[in-house]
Amino acid sequence: GRFRTALGDDSPARKITFAATSCLGGVNPEWGSLSHVAGRLPDFFLLLGDTVYADGSYTTAEYRSEWSYALAKPSLRDVCAQSSLIATWDDHEVENNWLLGVSVTEEQYANAVAEFRSAIPMRVGPGGSGLWRKLSWGSVLDIFVLDSRGERDIGNIISGEQLDWAVSEIGASTARFKLVLCSVHLTDHKSVMGSVEAEDRWQGFPHQRVPLIEALEAAEGVLVVTGDMHF
């Protein structure tokens, strides 16, 4: 396989290309379009959640089986062989619409996290779930990976610690471009969908969405890339 290293702080600027997907599921179980993406040789590839649908799993063996099934697909193997991966998760990596301590136990959560990290090794972030983190390509690009699932509770889509981190780091970034990754939509779909399923995206948590939006609007060169809604 191959991957292209990130730019260092003193590296000359160059064009950076990336691709993304989410919600692989079983509707098109071979995911053939991913092989075409691999042929474009992106600098990195984003997995924005629901890479596996492991609903009903509990043990490490059960979660490992779901990841083995997905990573054995020739199309996803093509992507893994031609690019570095940057991944976050949504609900189906653990259980549909899960909340820790409500519909998922600590043991089940630990098993799911362990197999996620085994399947897609990644740097551990500064706090909470360890999935939210920042990756940099010199002065050209900062990538902010959010975790809008692993720290969710009845009243918040992310922890206060993660929100404070995101607002502070985005505001402090001097990179030409800021890429913000999230598994669920940040857009307010009220004019199209009203409040239908708003609690499963940022729209349902305005007390956290507003300060994040304000931080993004105050920054320059921001692109938000999200998954989840299948269209």
C-alpha cells in the first residue's frame, strides 16, 4: 500500500486532495464507487461514521467480525491501500442510536471502542472518548475531527470539554483552510424537515450548536464535512 505524509510546518504548500464517505451499510454491499476514489490517489480518506453496522454485537469477537467483513471488501481494501484514513464514528459502530449507560453498557462500549481502534488505528485525542482531535498539514490545513456520538447524553450532543476545545482550537488556527469533520449534520434543516429527528443531529442541541457555528463563522477558509443522512 501507499500513503502520502502530511506537510510539515516548514514544507512548501501544495494541492491537497481528499475524499469521504459514510453509512456504508448493506444497500450496495460492494461499495464499488470506492475503488474509483482509490484510483484518484487522495492525500487522505475520511470515514465519517457508520462504516460498519454492528447493531446487536456485544463481545469483542462480534465487533471484530463486523470490521473483518467490511475491511475484506475489495473496494474498501483499495481505499485502505492507496490512502491514509481519518475516521470518526456514529451510532452503528456500537448500536443504533445508543447512549452510554442507557442503551449500551460500559463493557459493550469498551469492546466496540477496542475493535474500532484495532480495525482503524488512530491517534488518541485529548479527552473524553479520545476520538476528537486535530491533525495538521503545515500552514495549509488543520483538520478538526469531532465526536458527536461517544460523549452524547440526554441534553448534549458533545461534552462541554469537547465544545470548548473545538471553539478554542478553531479560533486559534492559523492554517489557510480548516476542515471540520462530523458524523451528523451541522445544518439546521428546520425549513425542510421541521424538527423531525432533530435530536439526532446538531439542530436538536442549539445551546451547543450556536457557539460552534459562531466559531466557524469567525474563522476563514472553513469547510464542514458530515455524514449520516444517506442522501
